[in-house]
Amino acid sequence: MIRILLTAPYYEEAREKLAAMFGEVIYKPWKDHGRGYQPDELIGLLEETRAGALITEHDEVTAAVIEAFPDLKFISVCRGTPSNVAVDTATRSGIPVFNTPARNAQAVAEMFIGNLITLMRHTLAGIEWLKEGKWEAGAHTSYLQFKGNEIAGKTIGMVGFGATGQTIANLVKHFPAKVKYYDPYLEAEDPAYEKVTIEEVFATSDVVSVHLPVTPETRGLVGAALIGLMKPDAIFVNTARAVVVERVALLEAIRNNRIRGAILDVFDHEPPDEIDYALIRHPKVLATPHIAGATHEVEDHHADILNNALRAYFVAGDRAVKQWVNRTEKP
């Protein structure tokens, strides 16, 4: 039996399945706490509960936390990347770390579609025009002024083609739209998706959408050279991580009308700084406050993904579990 300290949001049925697998679940969600647990608070909880494993979401699982409990059977983080966990320390202690990639793929994909349509159809400007009482009798101003474009027939280019990129592709292909992607680490199973160079994605796409993790290779990857390849009527989308894009280069391209506009959900600084706000407030930018993955269903998804991964690893003995972050041997 393993007693699990669970601080991530987890729906009741998923908690019951977890308890059936391991024996006991102590549920202390960070939401009830009002914020993620800090290292000293997490150490106190682990001591108090005498837990042998930890499932977290936003808590600070630092090296100090792990070094205080080197015998944990596993650490799981209900996020796409375990950025709040000292994975190297866990690895040195022989503690497997699991995450939940793709938990928000559907949420981000739906937001992508909604915001793309909103920008392409000038929806927000049309709403404001209507609210301001500018509709005059007999006039066709709105029909002419806010005439936009359809997704159908466009080329959607993906930079990074993991779960989120592929979920978006599966939606937009039915409009129908053509999908091109750049990803050096995978080949899409669907032959309808065309794998190309990153330069071709930027040069030939009507919409360029970024879906990259933060790594030494991806930081600042999208700079002036790539943005400069975009068509003048192309739209740039980033719902992934801000630091993979050189924001000044993007801002200059928008200000100088070198691209049609941008849809942004992530920023270099959150809360934003002056440069971020220059992007956010630009009339050609549709900006949202890092909410592309914020749906109630995401929490259900991460619980199901993690339960399945833990069952595969601990019950079935599957050491090829893709959610096992610090796997050292090849699957």
C-alpha cells in the first residue's frame, strides 16, 4: 500500500480509482489552500500525512522537498511539463516522475478556432460598432466594413506538432484547411498533414501557430528572420510559451504592417511589462490572459491521463509509459 498526498484537483471518481490502486489518498487540493503550496508547507504536509507518494499541480516541489523525502515511490505533476518539480533531484534519488501531456490539448484547440474566427471575421470590432449605435437606416456599412475571411481553403502551419498541434489539425482539416507542420521529432500518421521545414511553414502559411515547449533549443527560435518570411496577410498565433518568440521582432512586424496580426495567449512577463502591453493593446492583436488551457474539463483530463499512466507503470509493469518524465532506459 502507498499513501498518496494529492494536492492537484482530482474529481471524486478518479480519486476512488487511485485509492483502489494504491490503498489511501489524502486529498489536500491547492485550490482550497488558495495557492500552490510552498516548499516548507509541502514538507509539513508530507510529514503530517506520512505520505509515500505525491501528486501535485502548481506546488513548488523543490530539491529541498525531494531531499527531505528521498524514499517517495513517485512524484506526479498534473501539467504538460513538470516545470515546478526538481526532476534532476528526483532522478538522483531514483524517484520516477510522471506528468500529463495533452491534458489541455482540446481546450487550446477550441480556443485557437474561436479566436482565429474572431480575428479573421473582425467580430470584436463589429460588436463595438454595434454597441456604439453606428448602424444607420439603409446603410450597408457593417457588411462592407467588417467583411472578413473564412478558415476554409487556408493553409495552417504548425511549429511543433505534438498533441495540441495535432488536435488543432484534426479540427481545421474539416473546414477544410491544409495543414503543414515542422517538427524534427515526429512524423504525423495522417498523410493529409505535410511535414516541411520551419522556413516553409512561415513562408507559405496563412496562419502560423506555435506549439513548442521551452528548451535551450526553442528559446528565441522564432525571431525576425522567420517572422520576416511570413506573408503580409498571414496571422501569427502563440498559445504555447512566450519565450520561444522574440517579442520585439513580432511587435515590429505588426506595427509595420508586415503581417496581418497576431493571436497571443502568453507573454514574456505575467503580469505583462511595457513591451508585452504594447503587443496586447495593438489593434491588430487579439490577446487573452493565458487562458487557452483553462477549462473545467482539463482537470478531468489530467486525472484520467495520470491514473492510466500510474496503472500502466505500477500495475502492468509497463516501463514504456510516455508520461514517465525521467525514464533513463529506452522503451
